[in-house]
Amino acid sequence: MYIRLLQSLNRLHPRTWDFLQLMRMDKPIGIYLLLWPTLWALWIAAEGVPSIKNLVIFVVGVVLMRAAGCVINDYADRNFDGHVSRTKARPLASGKVTAREALILFAVLIALSFALVLLTNATTVWLSFGALGVAALYPFMKRYTYYPQVVLGTAFSWGMPMAFTAETGELPAAAWLLLLANVIWTVAYDTYYAMADREDDLKIGVKSTAILFGDADRVIIFGLQGLALLCLLLAGARFELGLYFYLGLLVAAGCFAWEFHMTRQREPMVCFQAFLHNHWAGLAIFVGIVLDYVLR
């Protein structure tokens, strides 16, 4: 139904679908993976009652910044995506959208995101420049380092301290534990994503943690997921979260165990499904946080 709704927008202009695909609006998984940790932080910062204004700002901001990240990623990879079976049909790689059009769209999305941040406070505005820098830097990192997933994790986590400063005007030390947990978790699930493309990446010379970890990939991913849960446990103790939060972590741990089991043959599409499955872990943790505040 969601896809049909997006496709109906093509009636506005015959090229609308090309730009929606460029922004990856037809694949909302990235929105979820960015949204849940941002909402973790917003709910904890507001002690379970975030302002409607901040909730709208951060939800819309997540959608816009994820779209901007996809656009600049495809711009950076426009000469690579055509050589990868999973990405060769993307609008930039297939020539449906030009590089100039992509840069214009990126600028528009960033401008809209910044307009939203201006509705918060000065501290959050200053933090937003870091978000822009990391998001723009990430797509180029796979050329120079085997750790582009760390940069992605930082980009996907930057909204968390911004949620604290927007809601309270302050940034407690324990908020960095939440950010660290999300960076580690992002490295883990994006390594599953990179495992799906590993053979193509090796051919074209693109680097990733999947290539770096080699045959130890699944064990390292599982260990990273466990470390992320440990950081969340420590953060939960600092923020005095209770039973339902820990139950959410338990469900997330079950998700991670399922992914570890299912990827034992390292089949590319199964690894990709494991990446997608992390959305449920993030949702479980968010539901646990919400219930913990509601049912106190």
C-alpha cells in the first residue's frame, strides 16, 4: 500500500518516481533504523513525555536526513553502483537522474532539515553541523578505510545528543553511552549489509568491515551486538530505567541470536535479510522504553 501511494505521486510529474527511488523512499528500512535510536534518546531525555514539537521535528528530520544521506551516497557511488548487481538499477547508476540533479536535491533536503533544527535551540543548531559533516563524509570513506560502517554509525547516532539538547538544553554524560551503543549496533548490522555485497565490492575495490572481518564476520557481528546491549544496560541503569526496558533488550538479544543462526551459510540474500531484521530489535528497545515510562 505504501509503495502504491508513492507510485501514485508519479502522476505529479513523470520523473517523480526516479527521485523518490534516489531518496530511497521506496525502501523505508533506513528510516526505521535511524528513527528508533533517535526516539530512544528523545523519550529518555523527556522522561517519557517528549514535546509534540520536538517529536515532529525529529521524526520529519530523520526522514529528510536519511533521504539526503541516500542521495549523497548514490552520488559518491555513481561510478561503482553500475558494477554491483544489487545497485545497478539505481537512478544515478542507470542514468535516470543526473549528478547535477542529485546535488540540487541533496542541497534542498539539507536546507529543509536545517530549517527544522532552527526551531529548537542554539546548542542543537550547533550540533547539527556535525550531523551534516558526518553524513556528507560517510559515502566517500569506503574508498579509504575498511571502517566506513563506523562513520555511518556516527551519522546514524548524531540525532541522539541533539534530541537531548532539544528537549532539555543539556547533554548528560550517560547520553554518550546511548550514542556509543548505537554506533556499535550500526557497525554490526551494516556489516551484514556489506556481506551481501562483499564479492562485488572485492572486484571493484570498495572497502568494508565485511571484507576486513573475513571468516570471523558473524562472530564479530554477534559480539558487537552483545557489546551494544551492554552499553544500553549501563545507560539504562544511569537513567533509572526498569523492567520493560530490560525486556526490550531481551527481545533485541533474541533478534540478534536469530540473525546469527540464519546467516551461518553466509548467503548474500540471507545476510541482507539479517540486516533488515535489525529494525525489529530497534523497535523492541523503543517499545520497552515507552512502556517503562507509561507503566511506572
